[in-house]
Amino acid sequence: MSSTAQDEKDLLAPETADALLADLASRARIASPALSRAKPEIKTEALRAAAAEVRAQANQILEANSQDMVKAADNHLTSAMLDRLKLDEGRLQDIAKGLEAVADLPDPVGRVLADWTRPNGLIIQKIAVPLGIIGVVYESRPNVTADAGGLALKAGNCAILRGGTESTHSSAAIVDALRSGIAKVGLPKDAIQSAPTQDRAFVGAMLRGRGKIDVMVPRGGRSLVERVLAEARMPVIGHLEGLCHVYIDAAADLEKARKITVNAKMRRTGVCGAAETLLIDRAVAYKMLPTILGDLEIAGCAIRGCAETQAIWATAAPALEEDWFTEYLDAIISVRVVSGVDEAIEHISRYGSGHTDAIITEDRNIQARFTEEVDSAIVVINASTQYADGGEFGFGAEIGISTDKFHARGPVGAAQLTSFKYVVTGDGQTRP
């Protein structure tokens, strides 16, 4: 788990943890048929009712969050982690609006993804269906609770949620609101459930719970994701760290480069779409870097740079090899001067996590090179990496940013939480 999850321990016996999971999974299996056959309008109504309950229970949720914030401060969490954890009226409104945005999306279940007729007259359709029961393990951001629960429901799935110790009270309060909302329109409240314990042993039970959980989704730091990938006995939609880059090309517009770089790094430093490394073409480094790094420092960002960067910007600390591999999630950026797009792509290929990488350039040919050769889930041209967000993609919300290369990649919204089946319609055909 994350380094912030200091209070998590393996105290439960494995058989006890397995029994707790079995109870939740049994409840989810009972709820699943009603959810999978629910009409689109019922799911829409349920999500709107859940949003209304988040607003109605705002005081309870904020009080729960204040308990988490006090404990987090006592545990000396970083300012960035505290920001990820904190809720206020505005963020609660965003959570409610996110649920409503998901409600308004086209229903992903029942879509005909492809259809064709064979020479023998058989009609074959590929149709979207729910995944089943989704287990979600995540860390400090309580908004993930609503996003995961809402998206799972929209796609006809049941969700078993296990947030980090940091957000225990916040997540529990949000789950209560979601369950209350969906029950008001007649859907089973056990479509959304949360772990009954913060003991790490329960995570282990989830990961070995093949047959109880159909798909696991981890959302958090490297250690969490790597544990899930290593131990899960069911398919995983992986969300690796966001080691995101901004590359400023020789043909970049300076004003665009200034605005985009500062936003990519400093809008919110604790999100996975925050830029961690700035690469700049040597041809414009001496001209552009002083302005851009000055803007970053004014915004409160610490600079770590290669030797050339230090020669250009005297206050830059030396960037070590480990810096190029580091997701800071803080007001720190690593800066490297490169000899053009080839070296920038090479750097990203070596050090990147395959999450989100951006190029700033007016040269269409260079844009094409970058988008074709940078093998990341999201590649951005002349815009901030902080657009790596399901809501910004029109998905309403996201359960995470998948860095996998199959099934779901990039922002994982409701449509990505479906599988498919083939329906074959004949008229008496038999196979010779």
C-alpha cells in the first residue's frame, strides 16, 4: 500500500478476511441480476438520486472528512496528499455533479459493437454486457468512492470498494449517501458496498477472491498497483503512476509553453496527470527556460535540472538519475535539455510510465512524430497534461487512468467497465 497508509496492518486471520469478502460478494451476487437488467432510465434516476443524497448529507460527509484530515495531519502527510484528501462544499458539489454527468451518459450496456451476416445466413452480433462484480482498491482521494460506485452502476456492475486508511470516514459517509440514493429508486443498495475493515488482510482476500470478484481495479501509488498486479487471481485494469512529461519543441510558441507548463505542473500537484518532468529542445532552451522556470518558481515550484538547466537557471538543484523516475505529486519538477524530438521521445520511453505526455510545438510534422512514437495512454498536443481526466474527456467521471494496453486504456469510464458477448441468430442452420 502507499506510504501514507501507516495504520494499515495485517491483523485479521486470512480465513476471517475471506469470510468478510464472501459476505459482501454474496450480497453483490444477489444484487447483480436486478442491476444488470435495470432499464437505462432507472440507472439514470438512481445516479441522480445518489447525487441528491450527497448534497443532502453534505454536513455528515464534511464532518467525516474533517476527522480524516485531523488524523492525516497528525500522521504528517504532505501538503499534496492533504489536498487530495480534503473535501469542501465546492468539491462535494463536484462529486454530485460528476454523478449527474455519469447519469446523463448513454447507457453502455446493450450496445451493438459490431454485427455481420455470414454466408450461411447466421447473424452475429457483438453486444456490450456488464463485467459483473468490480473490486476497487484506492488510496486517499474520497471522490474516487463516488466515481467508482457511480460508473460501476451505470455499466450494470456491482462494486466492492476499499479506500485507504486516510479516507476511512469520508469514504464511508459517501458510500452511505450512494446506497441511500439508489435504494430510493428501487435498486438494491448492495450494488455498492465498502470494505467493513481497514485491515490489509482484506485486500489480500479481495486479490485471491476469484469467483467472488470478477475484475480488480487498483488506483493509487506504485506499491499498491504492483501488489495488485502481482497477487490478483482475476483480471486487473491497471492504473500505474502518472510520470507525465511536457516536451517543448524548437517550434513551440513561448506564451503557450509558459501557460501550459505552469498549469501542467501546478494546477494540482497531487493528481496523476500533473507533469513531473519538463523536456526542452536545446535550440530554444536558453531563450525560453528563464521565463518558464521563473513562472514556475513564482508559483512555488522547486526546480531540479540537468547540468545545462543549472547553467541556465542558477537556483536549480541538480537532478539525479532517480528524479527522472519519480512521481513527485508535489511542487517539484525535473528539467532536462534535449537535442530535439528524438531525444525527448527516447527519454519518455526510458523513464515514463505510459500515462500522459504532452508536446508543445507548431510544427505539424513534429506533432505527428511525437503522437506516433510516444507509447502512452494519452498523448497531448499544445495543451496541459492535467486534461488527463475522464470528466474532461466527456466520460462524466473516471475510475482511473489505465496504463494497460488491452481492453481499457486511458480514462476508464462507464463504457470501459463493460465486456461483450456474441449473440448468434440463425434460422435452422446446422453445421455440416
